[in-house]
Amino acid sequence: MRCTRLVIPVILLSAILSGCAAEHEESSSPRTETEPVALNDMQTQTQTDAPNETEAPADSEEKDALSAGAVPEAAKEPADVPPVTTLRPDWSSYFGDLNGAAVIFDPDGNTFQIYNEDLADTRRSPCSTFKIISSLVGLESGAIDQKDPPRPWSGEAFWSDDWNQDIDFPTAFRTSCVWYYRQVIDDIGPEAIQDALELLQYGNCDISDWEGRLNNNNSNPALTGFWIESSLKISPREQTQVLERIFGQASEYPPDILAALEEVMFLPETGAEPFSVYGKTGMGKSDGIVVDAWYAGFADVGHRVCFCVYLGETADREVSSAVAREIAVSLIRDYGIPCP
């Protein structure tokens, strides 16, 4: 029998995990904070409505259908699945004065734990967390073949030295190489990408700015796209739902493709822990200022949970996906480890 514990530390981890690659990206909209809820006053609520996005909300037809009780085909659950429950723990000690949100979805009880719910339901640019999706579709379509030689480097000198070489899939994912994924996404094509996003119910599913011309931080066509501070948006809560559809027990994706993704998503720093973390960072800028920083993925803590930590622009503070990852690992460490 499994039991879990929930411990809220007083401070964040002292060392920031290294090795985060960042994309130059755009976007800036107001963030709203929810009133923290003390842990001993944690509230539980059965959810019956769709999330209330404060940016890029679902269109009116979709909202009308949901309010009438219609459920998209891919979202229908078996009859024996318990109703969704939302807990609102006070995780403010993990964030300090950073403007951020965190979501952990535990399918065992169909339960969300959410810190800063307004921000957790605000859609933002996914930045490089989208490489989970483009890798999935690339492996399915054959645009990424692990048996192929590395993709040749054009010779253009990019800001990251890791990108200035011929590069293969695992290296491209781990170094967050934008030019590699720009080519992969173009090889997949808009129709297949759109189909995949709709199947996964990925945020607003908007790839209309295919080339990424809305990005005001970078005009290099090798480093821009709809997923980089452009038309595609997703909320932290939706990130966890998409990850559950891909990596959860009900996933219908081929096991070999999931295994390839898990291999590149694994966070080696958690190798000595009694849990394993798999994820992807993402970071976007507007006019040189970081406005979106992510770490999203899943963790095995005796069973599988999906998580997302998001940090938005914060006055007088350095925001990065490395910090988002540090917070995520701290949350997972304290979230729930199976008792012996």
C-alpha cells in the first residue's frame, strides 16, 4: 500500500541546476496572482467547468459546447474515472517573490495541485517545451529518424556554441537547438502539426504564424516559429493535461517512440534520488527581457505524475528556465515519495 507525504520547505534549493538552453522569444501581458492558501487551509473542489484562460481563451463555440456538457472526443474519460479534484496548496516558499505558477497532476486520484490558479490558467507561449510535441510528431512521421546521420549545420554562427555543428536528435533536444527543430517542423508540415495539436488539445492550437514573424526578439528565420513567442499559446494546467495524454497509462502512442522521448527528457541530476524526473525547459524574451520561463514534464514517484512550473516576468528579478526547473525538482522531491 502506498502513502505519500507533502512537505513545504522554507527555502528553495541553494544551487540552480545547470545546462538550460533558451530561445529568443516574445510576449508581454499582465500577470495576476491568486491569494496564497495556507497548507492547513488547503481547499478541495470538484471541477465541472473548463479552465478559465485569461489570455487567448477558447473560442465562443467551444465554450458554448463545453458549458452545454459536450466533451471533445479525445477528452472523453472512461465511466469509472473519479471526478477531477483541485487542491490549492501554499507553495509560495518555493517561489519567493517570483511571479510564477505550478501544477502537479496526479492521475491516481484524478487530482490537480495548483499554486497561483489564475496564472496556471493563463495561456502563454510554450517556447522550447514544445520540443516535446515536435519530437513526438517528428518521430511518428519519420521527420526524425534516430538511425539517420546528424542534420548538417549550415555554417551560420549561432549564439549557442552547442548549435554550431552537425547535430543529431538527442543532442538537439538536450541543447534545445532551434535551427534543428525549425527544419523538423517544416519537414512535418502544417497539416500534420495541426492534426497533432488538435488530437492533444494543445492550448489554442494556433499555428497561423508558421514562420514566427510575430516574434519581436529575433528575426532570423532559422530561430523563429509559431511556438516561440508567437501565435501558439498554452497554460501550465493544459501542459500537464497534454503530458498525461502522451505519457499516461491510457496513452496510445507507440512504446518505442515514448521510450525515445523518455530517454532525452530524463534529468540526470535526479539519478540518485528516490524519484525520476523527465522534462523540457523553455524560455522566451520580449525586447531582450525574459517574459516566459518553463519546466514541464513528468516524474515517477512510485507512480507517474505530470507537472509544470511557469515563471513570468518579475520586476527586479532574473527569471530563467533553470530556476523553473529547480522549483519543479523541489516540488517533486517534497510532493510524495512512496513509503517503504
